[in-house]
Amino acid sequence: MDELKWSENVSEKIKRKLELVAERNRNKIPYTTKDGCFDDMSESNICWWTNGFWGGMMWQLYNGTKNEMFRQIAEENEKKLDKNLMELQGLDHDNGFKWLPTAVANYQLTGNKESRNRGLLAANNLAGRFNPAGAFIRAWNDKGDGSVAGWAIIDCMMNLPLLYWASKEINDPRFLQIAAMHADTAVKYFVREDGSVNHIVEFNPATGEFVKTYGGQGYGEGSCWTRGEAWAVYGFVLSYIHTKKKEYLDTAKKVADYFIAHIPESGFIPVDFCQPEDCGLEDSTAAAIAACGLLEIEKLVSEEEKKVYHKAAIGLLQALERERCNWEDDIDNILEKCTAAFHDKEHEFSIIYGDYFFIEAIWKLTGEELFIW
Ligand code: GLY
């Protein structure tokens, strides 16, 4: 089967399965599955950072099928998040992950002014997290002791597009300036010489001076958490797309080259590229996110380089589709073997953003993607 046919075939399987899954889960905001059934974060934790991805999947599906059910579910997800928007301690650097796939996607497709307002509120809060002394966006909120006031994390590269969007939307360069200053700091302090990245970097929040790095959700300090590497691949190319600053594309390529060089023969991505050889833990989300970033880099580089990034992306997606996708009608998730963090008690389960980025990647290939970043 040629590649386009293969991706169209996968796209059809996604649509067929999601029609059933969405219908029976229409009032939820899922994070993971238990015995194949989605849980519901709208009940248990409305401020959870992944609560925009279900709505995002629904907008992608609506865009690809024009089925009104998907649109209604997406709108519901977005409205439920208003409770989060009113809770300052529930807002953090992940505002982009929550409101780009929901409110901004809605505004992009329908012109809904309330959605635009939600997106702008989230962007203003995100901009307000900027630390001018260290030129970084603070990641998480205070734990009562000020200990994380100077922490920034690589994941934030994916939240910057909310600021790029706001800048354009209200003709105000401040949002773009903040995003670009954070991206510059990330180039300097997160990306290592060999193209691997740190998950967490701590700065002195008063002076902005570099303090130290942490292994975060990866194996340990100095290791390479694969989802962090994937956020960097996709995040830096997105910053290039919005700013045209060549250094961001060069950085995206450098990080992508490290990722590609470390893909195991099996094509399945470990939780950390530096985890012990006999560990075997996987994270399918890293594969799907990296594939999205590689397919964007492909559009921006020379003919020779295109082949490299394209081949790697297809390899990751075909490995996922072959052995890490669940196409059974009565199981809610698609991707399997997703892992939130190396040192968590549980590993290799389903995670909603794995499904989101898998769909996005496949639809980059079929041309059905709603570009929300
Ligand atoms: N942004 C948190 C994570 O990737 O797990």
C-alpha cells in the first residue's frame, strides 16, 4: 500500500472508531481509560493540564467529517473549562494546551466571539507568568514555599503558540516578544550540545541566574525524557513558523536529529532515551508528538533533508499503527503504552493526548488537519 493510501485508510479507521467512542462519552473530559472505558476529569479535576485534548480531538473530527455531534461535544468541553478559567491557582503555563485545542480552535472554525475571549484571557494569564529577570515563563504554581518560582519546563514550548495567536489577534507585539524571549532562553538553557534536552531548568526567580537542571518526568538529571524531546521538536518548529527566526528551525532540527538517531530498531519509543537497556518501558505519546514535529520540519527544509524527516515520521506512525493502536469498537482509546512519567508507579496505559497527536499526525498526511498551534 502506498503511503497516502495507508494514511487515508488509518484516517477512515479513526473516524469510524471515534464516532462510536464520542457518542458514548459525550459528556466527559477523558484523560485515560479503565478497563477500556474513558474516565472523566470534568468531575474529578477540571484544572488538569490535559483537559483541552478531548475537545481538540472533537474539533479535528468535526473539521474532517462535518458531523455536528463532534462540534457539540467540543463546545461542551470548552464551556466546562470556564470553571478552570475562573480559578487562578488552576491556571499555569499549560494554558496553551487547554485553550488552543478548544476555544481558539472553535474561534478559528466558527468565529465565535466568546471563544476568542476565552483564548485571550488564557493568553493574558500565560503572558503574566513571564519572569523578566530570567526571560522565562514560569511553569507551575506556588506549593506554599516559593520553591518552584524559578522553574521552567521544556513542555512550555508547546504553549507559546497561544501567545503568538494573541499577538496577531489583538495586534499587540508584547505577546510575541514574551514567547520569543522564552524560546531564546530555552535554546540557551534547555538544549544540550548533543541535541538532547533538559526537562526542568531552575533559575533564581529574583535575579534570573541559572541554578540547576532536573530530570523531571524522565529517568534522571542529565537524561533525555523522550516526550520532552518531542515537545522540543514540535515546539521549536512552531516558534519558527510564527517568528521566522532561523535559530528556532536550526534548534528544532538539532533536537529532531537527536530523536531520530535514538529511535530503536523496533520503532517504539522508550520513556527516556537514557533509561537502562533492560528497562523496556515505552511512551507512545512521544512517538506521536515527535511525528507531528518532524512532519512540520519536513515542510521547511531542503529536498534531501525532507526525506530524512519524512521517513522518520512515517516509521514512527506505522510502528504505532501496526502494534500500538487499538481499533476495537468497545475500547475507548486508540494508542496504547503511553507513559506519563518514568518514576510514576504506573506505566504504559492510554493517555488522551497520545490519541490527539496521533490523529493530528495522520491528518497532516491526509491533509485533513485543522492546524491549531
Ligand atoms: N506537559 C506534561 C507532560 O508532558 O507530561
